[in-house]
Amino acid sequence: MSRDDVSIVSGYYLSITAEEAFINGVQRPLYLGGLIEQVIKMSGRRATNNRIRGPQSALTDFLASNNISAAQIRDDYERRRRLAQPQAPAEATPDRDEEDSEQEQPVESAEQNKKRKRQEQKAIAKIKQSKDFKRRQRFKAGEPEDDDEVAWDMYKKAKPLPGQLDNCEICNKRFTVTGYSKEGPEGGLLCPKCSKEQEAEKRKDKPKKKAAPRDKRRQTQSNLLDGIISNGAKSLLELCVEKVADHINDIDEFGDLPESLLLRLSQILSKRRVLDSRTLDLFLRPDLDSVAIYDCGKLEVDDYKKIFAIVPKVETLILRNACQFKNEVMMYILERGVPLQHIQLHAANLISNEVWREFFSRQGAQLETIKLAWLDYSLDDNTLSNMVKYCPNTKRLKLQKCFKLGDEAVESIGGLRKLEHLSLSLISPISAEALTSVIKSVGENLRTLCLDRFENADDNVLHALHNRCSRLIKFRLTENDLCTDAGFVQLFTDWSNPPLVSVNLSSSRDVNYAEPDGPDEPTGLASKGLRALMQHSGASLDTLDISSCRHITHETFLDIFSGKRQYPNLRDLNISFLTRIDTLIIAGIFKSCPRMAKITAFGCFNVKDVLVPSGVALIGLPNAQESIVVEGGY
């Protein structure tokens, strides 16, 4: 670009600055795009003597190709500058500050002045027609105030619309107004930067709100499914125990906490899966005689040995998920002569049959409780027979999910003449003959009998129970499809056994889904069997589970829970997946069971809009929050 071209373009740019920098008293930004646009508008003017000699720059070539005259641009610049000179202030005040401020005032041409006034008059006329102006006139009725002054005041205070330009109230920076522009302290608008700073200051000065209480519905439902029912606030003891569990990593020792609280803390920490080698030390004291750890998944062999080293007189041992409880740990117990009387091991699969036999032979005479679960590697029929031989004083036996036990092991249990509590849930199918043999051998002293998933048990087993068991308070027979309703009627009719306290006959039903109503002779617990059960034990029942016993009729439920018959001790009832249960039956249950605390009713889709007494937990209904109405208050 030549020097003449630069001076011409610069002069033209300065002329636009002098003329258009201030319009209506507001500064306007200058853009190079505007310069080029003005230059292009003059492309129709053809200048004469436009001959360029020598090398041409890009701008010179552009001006020549569009027939733009540099002389014409210079003449227009000079003309605009002469027009601007008469508008300058004629007098200057003595004060230097005022003189500087006057020099900074924008220069406005006569045409621009007339245009600005026309725009102001249009804006004021529009304001006078607005609702805000008329509303203000009503409020100012009786006051000597000119309408033009009111309209002018409103015009001055009017805020720019989104997309227009304005100056920031704080930093005076030019910015584009948007719908999110914030208002300043004096009513003006703020640029984005000042808006963020103002919001940050407000946040600092504003007091922090207390966090809203979390929705406890999920935890409440979880507690209900775990059998934990609490009405109202928690006790101070429970709150303290939970607070200790929340800060378990900051605690060095529990001190002399009683064993009941240690047990509760162990349950909470095990559920949270935070029990490890460090937290284990909190539960170990030389004066204790019981150790209960419900999640040993993070413990190693040395941790198990540490238990018996610190607590040498432990009599009750409960270890669940004890995956690393190996042969050397069992031999360590025998070497130290630990006086174990009650042992409960879960998933201790790394103990061999030989070590089990050694343990029973040397420790069996003092064992009163044996509970073993989820053993898929060891504990076969021969080992269990060895246990029966060397553990004659065992009163409580529980075998759950022991994969290698069969009929021979079950029959050998009959040798435990002092057995009072028997619970079996085995993987291998057990014949009805083996089960009948055990009941005939030990049934006379049994107080609790739990048989889970004994699919081959038939009416002969129920007949043996009727003849041999006379001290039972708890009976469970689940997931069976061979025992008939007539067999249950025979069991509970004229039974010399006192009324039962806990009964679980869930999933005792025919499994042929091609016949939803079952065979002509009902299989499993049906209407007559339930009537006989409630006639025999209804007055003392505390817990009743008849879920999935789908052959019980609607009329039977209405008759049993009519409100005329009372079951004063029944607190826990499971009627899940009984499709005949409806709102009328649920209402009858509330009338017949004054101490009812928990009803589990999954799959009962005919129960709707039920009124639940206060203090009763009704679990499993679809859309429970919308369909349940609680009566009374806590």
C-alpha cells in the first residue's frame, strides 16, 4: 500500500470517528467492517486521472478495481471536519476540570441533532401510550407533575433491550445486552465479568442454607425387609451406635462396651464391609467370652489366630464369610485349648475332612451348638457321622448348603439324643425315609424344626411329626409339592404338641401351572389345612408365613380374618403372591390381629386404597406411597 493510500484511508476513518463516535449522547463502537462498507458504497463514483504507476499494493488494486477515488474520500473528510468545527463550545470556563470535560463531549452535527430529537419524541410518544405510564398517572393523581417530565424520566430510566449496546454501571465497559444481563446497585446493567464478581460477593455474604434432609424412604424400606420396624425417632443408644460406626476409622478402642453393643456394632460394620485387620482389634478383649464377626472377607490367617491369642477363653465363635479360615487356624485352636462351646462358621471351605475329624474328636465333648453353612469342599457323610459320635452333648445343629451331605448323613443325626434345635437346608435330594427316621429318633426333644427345600418330604413325614414331636414351638417346611392338604389337616388336628409360636409353610403348593386351581385333592397347604393350623395354634402364633400357598380360597381368608376371631399375639404375617388377597381381607387382618406390626404382601394386586393403622408396616404393595393411607398418629 502506498503512503497516499494510507493517509487517504486514515483521513476517512478519522472523519467517521469525529462524526459518528457519539450519537444521542451514547458512544458507539467503531469497526473496520464499517469502514470497508462505506468504501464499497462509494464504488459507483468514478474518479478521473486514476492512473497508478509503479508497484500496486492489495488495497490500491482493490480501490482501482472498484472505481473508488482517493481524492473524493479526502474531499469528504475535509468537508465533514469543517462542518464539525462550528459546533465546538465558544467559551471555556476557568476551571480546568470543566474544560477537560467539555473537550471530551461528543460533537454532533445539525442533521444528527434533528434525527436524535425525532427519535426521542417518538420514544416519548410511545411511552405515553404504554400501560406503565397510565398506571403511574393514576398513582400520581393530584400531584402537580407534567406528563412530559414523567415520560422523559421513564425514557431516561428505560433499559436497553437484548441485542442493544450499553455501558457497564461499574467498569463503564461497552457490552452487548442479553436476557441474562444482571442489574447493578444503582439500577444499571452490568457486563458479564462484573456480573460474576457481584454474584460471588452475594454468595459470600449470604448465609449457607442447611442441607435438606435426605429422602429416607429407601433406607426405611430396606430396614423393613430386614425385619427392622421402628416407629418414631430412634433411641439415643441407637443414634450413638450409628455415630460410632460412622467414625470407626478415628476410634482407637471401644473400652468396656457391653457385648450387646459390640454385637450391634459388628453387624453395622459388617453390612458396610469395613471390617478389616485394624477394625478387628476393636472387638477383641481378654475378658470377653464371645466373638461375632459377620463379614470376614478382608481377614487373613494371622487375623484369625489373633482372635484366639487375644481372647483365649472364647466360648461362642461366629464367623461369616470366613474364606481364609484354613487348617492351620483350626489346629491353632486345638493347640491353645480354646474352650469353644458354640461355633458358627460360614463359607470355611479351606478346612479338610481330616482336620474336621480331628477337631470333633478333641473338641466335640464340649460343643453344644454347631452351625455350618456353604461348605462345598469338605464335610461329607463320614465326617458328619464322626461329629455325631464325638459330640453327644450337641443341642443345636444347623447345616445349610453343605454340598456333600446325603441320606447317610441325615440318618446319622438321629444319634444326637440331646438335640433340641434342628435346621437342615441341603443341596442333595434327601429321601422321605431318611427324614422320617431322624424325626422318629430325635423328635421327642425337638423344640424347633426347620426343613428348607425338602422336595421329597411327603405325608409320612407329617405323620411322624404328629406322633413323635410334642414340644415344638417353631416349625418350618418350605418349597414342597408332595405333602397334601389332608396331611396338614391330620398334623394339626388333635396334636399333643402345644400351640406353635412360629410357622413357615411357604411355597407348599402344586407346581403344575397348567392347572392354576390345582388338582381335585389339594396339594400343599390349602383351605382346610390353614383352618386346622389356626384352630390349633392361632392363639399363640407370633409369626406366620404362608406365601405362595396359592390353593387357599378367598372365603377361607374371610372366615379366618373376619374380625370375630382374635389372634392376639400375631405380629408378623407374610401373604405374598396370594392373588386372592384383596382390600377386604387386609382390613379383616387388622381387626383380627390387634398387635400386628408387619404384613408382607408382594404380588397382591387386588389390595388398593387400604387404611393402615399407625404402627403397622405394610410391605410390597405396588404404588405403595399412593395407595396406602395411614390412620392415627404415632
